[in-house]
Amino acid sequence: MIVYRVEKNGEGPYRCNDERGSLQDMYNEHNGGSKHPVPWFDCDKDMEEGEVCGFASMDLLSQWFRGHTKALHKSGFRVRVYEAEPTAEGTYQLLFKDKESTLIKTLRLR
């Protein structure tokens, strides 16, 4: 399955502590809630070691980060596209093991 993930240096935007200042608006907006549930609620399972979050389509990724793609891009984040086997799928996002997946390409955030 093709999986889309926003990352920089192997980390997603919620784990990149050095970006707290420039992405603070996104963190505040995405602090749980029904539109941005944490993965253990959305996917109905706890994250295991080695699992990361991704999206089943570029449209889902774009909806999740709507209004924040310019700040993410400016902070060095890109969309990494993987061939991956999801370990869990939720309404909004999915979990997969990026180290066990094949990176296909890297895209600019749009």
C-alpha cells in the first residue's frame, strides 16, 4: 500500500521538539479533538515501538495539515511516500513501521 507521511530527518512534526516555535499554532489546533485524534484513539490501538503515523492518500494528509503546510515546508518538512504494510488503520490516519517499509519518493508540501 502507498503511504504518505510528513517528516524531517526521520521524525514527524509532533516529535520534532526544535520546531515548537514556528509550528505552535498547528500544535495548539491539533491537540486532540475529533478532527485530529491521537493515533491510539483513531486507530484503536496503542502505538508500538517502531510505528509511525501516515495517511492512506495525499488528500487525507492535505486535510489533516490544512492551513499549516507552508509553515511545515518552511521548517524543512516534506512528504515521504512509502510502500508499506499498515499495522493499523483509523478514520484519519494509519500506523506503519517506516524502517520496514520502502521509501519511494519525497514530495514538497502543497
